[in-house]
Amino acid sequence: MERVKVLVVKKICCSIERLRNEMHRVALEKGISHPDVLIISQMLDQVMNELDKEVLIKNRNQ
């Protein structure tokens, strides 16, 4: 079970890095206030909340 949790956290971290890079790229291309940047930022927030939830569950189970 612990191995599964580690894989989930790694997957979430990869998603965070991908979204950060995408947000940065879009902001450079379209400007920081473009709606596409906001959408990606909101997606990034959701994924970061998933990571917080996984860490909280892991800490609670220890």
C-alpha cells in the first residue's frame, strides 16, 4: 500500500511540474492576464490540493 501512495504522490508532482511549465509558457505567449493562464492556474490549484490531501492522509495514518 505504501508503494501505491508513493506512486500517487510522484504522479501528482509530475502533474504540478507540467502545469507550472505550461502556465509559464502560455503567460509568456499570451500575457499573464490571459484567460488561458487563469484556467491553467486553477487546474494547478486543484492538483496542489490533491497533493495536500495525500500528504495529510499519509501523516494521519502514521
